[in-house]
Amino acid sequence: MKFREVVVTGQNEVELQVGEFDDSIQSPNEILIDTEYTFISSGTELANYTGREPKVFHKGTWCAYPWRSGYANVGVVRDVGSNVTRTAPGDRVFTYGRHASTIRYSQDRLIAPVRDSIDPGVVAASRMAGVAMTSIIVSEIGTNARVIVFGLGLVGNLASQMFRIHGCRVIGVDPVKERRELAERCGISQTVGGDAEEVQAQLQDLTNGELGHITIDAVGHSSVVMQALRATASHGQLVILGSPRVSVHGDLTELLSDTHLRWITIRGALEWCVPMYPDTGNRISQFSKQQTIFDWIARGELDVESLISHRLKPEQIKQAYDGLLNDPDVYTGVVLDWNE
């Protein structure tokens, strides 16, 4: 059968290619899924698209060019292998599948049933909520905690909303006015912007000098981590939610000394460290966090739909990538619609 797939062929080069494969089941755990919607990760995908992720140039790595991109897929199951128990033909499912019209997928990875009550395009976009929720999982959230989130892109916006759902007092930080305004429309009532010194002064004022019990770097930039450290209260927690990819030169002793003297806990929050399904004695998993996200969306507590600015066809993938890269205040989130 013929299928279409998004392929990043080189630095700042992406194509929608047509290929063929045998649509019979190849292994007992395999699932064939006909894609309806996928969502673009503006962090990981653009880092690989632009070459900011150096592994794209190293043959044999997971993202080496040519790279078949995407990891947020909603579709209908076409067929399953003999050992598959998590889904059945005809089911609509959310998976970590790539941008392609039909995908082969293993039930060892996440498979979550999609509820009829939620727009499947919004379900695909909720993939970024799964990234953001790792900051909730790793944090020790006290009563009436004050949380400061640096970076109000997709992941930072969603993390801010989630801490608000948990009863925290949330302040969002972003230099871009449009992102602050979008966060405010999503229920984050306090946002600040400006350069590092202006932000620190505003945070001192808003918190009466107490700063944040929990601070979140949702940018993935080491200089932002240093800014978040200054905004963290003594005995507080600093969560690195974004993957640091930009080299920054500075004095490491400044980071270590402040962490040591003020008893700051620094926590990594890479979502892939969370198990895919619940294990005995461990209820936290990729599956359980996705179910929680669906619950929040269904109850109107988590606003994902407002973050979707464009619904494009796969043939517009170059427009989508370049829009997210060069005009992020307009292209806040892009769903690809694979329906014929």
C-alpha cells in the first residue's frame, strides 16, 4: 500500500514523501494505525529541523538525517498482531506515532483510547501536555505553593495551567507580550516580562521578596536556568523541564555555590524517565498521566485548544515548520490533518 510521511532530509529541509509497504502484520505486538491527526513539537522537531540538535549529523543516532519526524498521533486501528491486548481494530487511539498517513506501532509503547467527547485534533495537541506534566510528577508541591514558570511557549503554558489546577499560585515569565497574553487567556493571571533584572525586580515585588517555592525552566536554555535559580526561594526546587541544547559559557561555581548555600534542589524532568505503563507499586506512568490530561480537558480545567493556531494539511509541512520557527507568536501550535 502507498502511504505519505514527513521526512526531515537535511538542515532546514523537510518533505512530504510517498512510500509503499506491505500492510500485513509483521510481528505479534504490532499495530497498524491509519492516522487522522498529528501535532508538531516545536521544541524537539525544530531543534532537529534546524540542526540545533548536533546528533542529526551523526549517522546511526535516533534523529540522524533523513529523520522521520513526529511523536503525537491520533488515528484508527486498522489491524493488530496476535499478542495485542491494549486495543482492537476500529478503536481510535492516541500514540507516540510519527507524522505519516499509516504507521506501524508496538503495543509496548503508549496506546491510550480517545474519548468521543474530546476533539481528536485537541487530543493530538495534548501530547505537549504530557511533556509539561513531568514537572508536576517530579515536584514536591506543598500547600499554597508559589510556582514561577520561565517560558510561556506550549510546554510552559501547559505546565503553568497544571500547577494552577493543583492549587498553586503561578507566575509566568516570558519576554514576548503575545505569549504572556495567551497565558492570561488560559487562566494564568500573573505574568511578567522584560530583561533578567527587570523580571527579578517584578518577581521580588509580586512575591513580597519570598520568590518561588518551585521554579520551572520550560525554555531549555542554560542561561534561563541561572535566571530561575535567582528566583527560587531558599530551600526551594528548580525543575529543568526543557532540554538544554544551547552552549552557555560562565562560572559554574555561581550555580553550585548558590545551590549549596541556599539548599536548592535541582530536579531533571525528562518525560522518558517515566515508565510507559503502571508497574507494581508505581502508579505513575505515561499512560496514567495521559488519562489525567484527558480528564482535565474533558472537565474544562486544562485549555489545550487555545494553543492550536493552525490546522494544516501534511502537504503544508514546510509552511508549518517555518512558521513555528520564524513566526512563533502567530504559529503557536500546529495540528496536521491527515484525513482525505
